[in-house]
Amino acid sequence: MMNRSFLAALSVTAAAVSLPAAAQFQKPEDAVKYRQSSMFVMGNHFGRIGAMVQGRVPYDAAVAAANAEVVSTMSRLPFAGFVEGTASTDKGKAKASIWTDRAKFDAGAKKMQEEVAKLLAAAKTNNLDNLKAAFGETGKTCKGCHDDYRNQ
Amino acid sequence: MMNRSFLAALSVTAAAVSLPAAAQFQKPEDAVKYRQSSMFVMGNHFGRIGAMVQGRVPYDAAVAAANAEVVSTMSRLPFAGFVEGTASTDKGKAKASIWTDRAKFDAGAKKMQEEVAKLLAAAKTNNLDNLKAAFGETGKTCKGCHDDYRNQ
């Protein structure tokens, strides 16, 4: 059902993106659902920070930090779900180029995780300008991989 | 899009289950997807601990603790997604009794969060027997609410 060495990597952000993960999902559909679920939760909490950054809700430093904590946890999860043989041609789904171009995909994931770490640090400074800057940089890394690796 | 007082509660486990949350989701479907996604991710990582508890993978204290950390973060999230008007009669989906019986449902959520806190503490003791005991108690709280509030 799962791979011990992968699990060990859960606590090591940089390593978590590149280890084989197929063994921990019983069916390919579980891997797909796992990556989609963790991305959705990450996006929801990232969006709550966005609402503050964009002035749609009042800035609250503690709330921003709590959301950034969730984003940080989630940022480490989805990539284990990108197991071989789970590409799709459907809109909004994973392109086959993820697997033919895996090193670049993994580098994109790592870059996102690094920006999320900065986002969390920025959220903890209790300064909205810091949060805005880090939110923008993080958002670029989301968009970069979505543009390249998600069917439009 | 969201409710400031709810967001503040994200960092306060006990409060997170009982505050109104509808305002943070743009559509009811988003709330449903959010609760299902966070439950799925929680279940996945809880299941990885279960594999160790049941001897299907070797016990690794650091891995167990890393998974328990994810479970702990996730345990606070799903309940915001149980907004009014999102019951279903489909198998595996939320029963209407959640909303007619909300105080009991919320108490069940709180109990689960308390057991997850104990699970995380147990995982950090580096003792498999402690982990087994806490895993069992946590699992009962999952099953309790699923039996009562999820269509069979």
C-alpha cells in the first residue's frame, strides 16, 4: 500500500517531490483523487489569503498566518499523487508532459514549496505589504505549472 | 467570500467546528468539495499510520509523526464545509440529520479533534503500542460520525 522511504520524505520538503510514490496508492484513481483533493484544499486556503491581499476581507495577521500554515502543509502533499499512467486529456487535468518532463515538473513543485515557505514567513511578519509580495510570488509558481502541465 | 471570525478560528481547534462558515464558499458545491477533499486527505494519511499499526509496513516513528501532523492539520478543516443546504441522499454522502442534529454532530467533530491531538502526541513518543492505542481510539471517532451522519 505504501512506500516507507516516501513516507520518510513527508517531513523533508525538498525530497518529497521526487520519490516514487505509486506504491502507496492502491489504485491509480486514488492517486488522482489525492492530488486533486490536496490541491483543492491548498487553493482554498491560498485563496483566503488572496481575499485579504486584494482587500475583499479585512487583513488579519493571525488569520493570514493560520491559512499560510495550512497552505504550507498542503504544499508538500500533491506530488506523491502524480504516479505514472495517470495523465488525462480532459480540461483542467494533468498533461502527459508531466511524466516526459518530470525533472522540470519536480523543479516547479520545489520552487512552489520554496515560495510557500516564504509566504508563511511573510504572513508571520504581521505586515500586509510583505504578505502581498509573497502572495504574488507564490501565485506565479502556481500559474507556471498550471499553464505548462494542466490541460487548458 | 469568507467570514473573518471563522478564519480567526482556524487556529483554535475547539472553536473551528461550531462557527458559521457558509460565507467563505462562493457556491454550495465548493463547500461540499472542500469538506470531501479535506476528509479524503485526512483519511489517506490516517490510513498510512494504520498500515504501520497493522504491520503492513514497518513501523517508523518519524514517518508516523509526519503523517499524524498532516492528520492534525486536516482534522480542523472539513467542518466549515458542512454549510446549510448541502445534505444528500446519495450513498457515502452527508445526511440531513447533520443539520437537524448539529450540536451532536459538532460534538463528534470536537471529540475526533481531541483524539487526533492524542494521536499526534502518541506518535511523538516513538512507541508503537502508544500509537496503536491512539489509532484505535481515533478510528472510533471517525466511525462514530460516519455511521450516524453518512448515508450507508
